[in-house]
Amino acid sequence: MDDIIKSHKVIVCAGSGGVGKTTVAASVGLRAAQLGLKALVLTIDPARRLATALGIKAAGEAVQVNVQDASGQLWAEMINPDLIFDQFIENTAPDKDTVDRIKNNKLYHQLSTTLSGSQEFTSLVKLHDAVSSGDYDLVILDTPPAQHAVDFLNAPEKIYSLFQSTVTKWFIREKGQQPGFFKKLVNRGTQTVLGVFEKITGSEFMGELSEFFLALTELQDEIGKKSISTHRLLVDDKTTFVLVTSFDESKLQEAETFHKYLRRGGYSLASVIINRAFPEWFQNADPDQLAQAMQALPGDLQRQGELRCQYFDRRRNLYKRFQIQYSESLRVVTLPELNSDAFGLQGLARIADYLTTSED
């Protein structure tokens, strides 16, 4: 992992939800600080204990983590999608009147934070700004929770496509047109959904929706530019992805799909990290010593111990097949299920050690 850290400016930790991306991202950042770099870890939803360990108290503010015996610096920030979207509007709108029209619209908050891809879009905006600032040697992005890793890469295109004129024109009521005309443009299913919204937000819903998209048309060019610039950042040779996954066949298949997707898109995938692959006692054990320990157990315990070892041996064989398949193109690493809490800085340091010492 050290060579990956030293040779890149951006590391994107991707993967589906619940696989330990945030902890791995923080551990990579800690290792970067140990190597003498000034590193920033961007995360959108850290567990409370991890946020406490990193010193994160509020979203939207980078804080320096007190790391002992490190020649570099570790900074951490929890991404605030609302704040970033506000700042994006303020920085890209042509004038204050447009900013006010958008931010004062009743639908702005709901649509800007619940649209499919909005968290990913704001994460990329923050990543782009952090890299462009030049304040850090390395920026590590912990991608937002998603069902599939590829959702992150598709998000900017979703946002960009939504704000294209071919889409927004259907939501804009031109001057002199009546609400009834607008409703005729949408199909019956859409009318049902809009009807529910109208009951919730009041009779002015259609006008609010029209005004919202009318104001956003003035940002189309800037949204397009931002989407292009973030895409260029992600395919830059100083940017790489690290896929964090769990150890089951469906997740490994997802890793294969993600690898192919990245290669087709011109992205770089440097490593696949299989988290919680084996218990720490099994991953670190010498096979002969482990066999002797099993034989020393009494009766049923010995049988149970042997069955568990056989199970983990089968998992190790599955891992080896996966590793051999991709050993020429990327680094495959296993992280064990630690015997104790990994959320403190000491736990992150242990994970960082495994990232740098695990054999390919």
C-alpha cells in the first residue's frame, strides 16, 4: 500500500455499504501521515466512535487529527451535502438574485439532498475543491454508502443529465401558460406522484417546481463544466481507486464487475481489499502450530475447532483463486476480523500495519 500512497494525489475508497470503507480510508490516511505526507480523509457518514477518534465534531470543517510519532499530518472532514450544494449554487449562479431564487424555493432542500446521486455529486465537488486547493499531498475520499460500487461513478452523469434543457423544459411553465397545460405534458403516473407532492406542499407546488427548474437552467453550463472537471480528476494518472469488499462470492463477483467497469471507463484500480476475511487468530497462525493447538483441545471442542479451520481453509482457497486471477493487474489484500475494537487510533494503526504487510 505504501507505493500506492506515495505515487498518487487522490485515493478513492469505493465499495457497497457496510464493508468497512470508512475505517479503511482512515487507516490509509493515517499511514500517509506516518510516511510524512499531509493527508485529508473526506467521509460522509462516519460511525460515531470513528468520528470521535478522528476528532470530527461537525460536518463541513476539516480538523487535524492528533497522531503520535508521525512526520506528516492527518486531517479529516465529514462532508456536509447541504453546505456543499449551497456553496456550489453561490459560486456558480450568475448573480445573487438567482442564488436567492433557488435557495428560497420550497423544493430546493428536498430535491438537492434526495435526488439520486446528490450525495455522490457533492462528494466529488468537495474532492475537486480539496485537490484544487493544493493544501494536501494526498486526499482520500470515502465514497457515500451505496448498494453497488459503480453507483458512485454514475452519479455525476445522473445529476448532469437531470439539469439538461431536454429534461428541465418539461418542468418549466412558460409565461402565459396555465397549470393545466403543464399537467397535460406529464403522464398519468407522474401526475399521481405530483398530486401527492401537491397535497403535502400546498397548491403552489406546480409553480414552485417550475420556478425551481427555471432558475437551475442558468446553472446548466457550470454543472456541465464541474461534471467534466471531476471526471478528468477521476481518470487522472495521479488518481486511483481502492475497492473495499467483504468475503463472500457475490461480493467478489461485484469486485470483478467493478474492475471491468473501471478499465472500460479509463479509471485506475490499484487494489482490492477484502475486509474481515478471516479471524485474526487464523490469519496470523502458523498452520503446524494451529494444528497442534486443535489436537490439544478436548473432545467436542477439538471437533468444532477442526470444522472452523476447514471452513476458513476453503475460504482461503477461494481467496487464492481470486488473487491469482488479478495478481498481474492489481494488489489483492485481506484484512482480518480484529479481536478488539478498531475505531480508535490504535485500531486504525493496526489496520494500517496489515495494509502494508499483507502478502499479495
